Amino acid sequence: MPAATLAVLEWFLQLEVVEQAIRTATGPAGLGIIAVYSFLIAFILPLPSEVVLATPLNLGLPHSAEIGLIVLVSGLGKAAGSVFAFHIGQEAKQSGPVIRFLRRSRFDVVEWSESKTVQLAQKWGYVGLALALCVPGFPDTLSIYAFTVLEEDYVRFALATFAGSVGRLLVTISFGAAAFAII
């Protein structure tokens, strides 16, 4: 890939640019941007998903209905992105060279995943994935990929990531409401 193309790609992926696109997205196009962003954070962008709550949809609906739409669209987008990541994970676990490369890398992603995420997955399964994704402020990409190597059911995986995504946004909304109630 040419250096200029990589530079443009890096620029686009900067948090400020992405956040600005989300914070200014309105109308039905805003829902599309939320869906695409949520799809991308599931498998490639190591960014938090809570930023979608700042989207000013301005659809003419009550604020609670717009927040509900944001949560729903974000959850569906992340579930779709996680299924894509799941497919990549299924392919990777079939590939010995990929696992060997990861084990030899400076930061052993496989070892870290096995030591933390595997314990959670073995103990709680898909519920563990949903709970892990409910933690606000933590990028979902690593958790999703760690679970993709362990699990095999696309539908349960998608449902768990949807539940975790919605749960995370609801936890964030609850913390925000509590913080404003204190002020």
C-alpha cells in the first residue's frame, strides 16, 4: 500500500476525526454513521463505543426515543461487526502461522487472552462476553477477538455482543444521569 494511502487512512482513523463525525451527525444519516462506527469498533477501531451517545440526531422525536434509537443501532452495528470479527477469528484459529506469529510478538496477545479472557469465557461463556463488553471506556476489539478464538456459535456470539453493547451504553447513561443528579 502506498505511503500516501496509509497516511490518509491513519488520519481518518484518528479519534478526533471520528468523534467529530459522530458528534455532528444528524438525521437518518446520523444513524448510518453510528451503525458504521459501531461495526468498525467491533473489529478494527480500538475506540470506546460510548461516544455514540453524543450524537445529536434531531429526528424530531423525544430525547429518550432518540437515545433508544442510538442504543439500538449501535448494538446492531457492533453485533454485525463482531460477527465479521468472529469469522476472522474462526479463520485465524485454523491458521497455525497466525497463532505462532502472535505468540512470538512482543506483546503476546494469545497468552494475555488465554490468561484473562479464557477464564471468563470458560466460567461464564457468552454471558461472560456480554458482561465484559458492558465495561465503559474499554475498547471492545480485544475482548471480541479473544472470544472469537474460543467460541463457535455465530448467533450466540452476535446476541452476546448485542447485549453487551446495549448494556454498556445503558451503564454509561446511568452513570451520566447519576453524575448530573449529584451536581
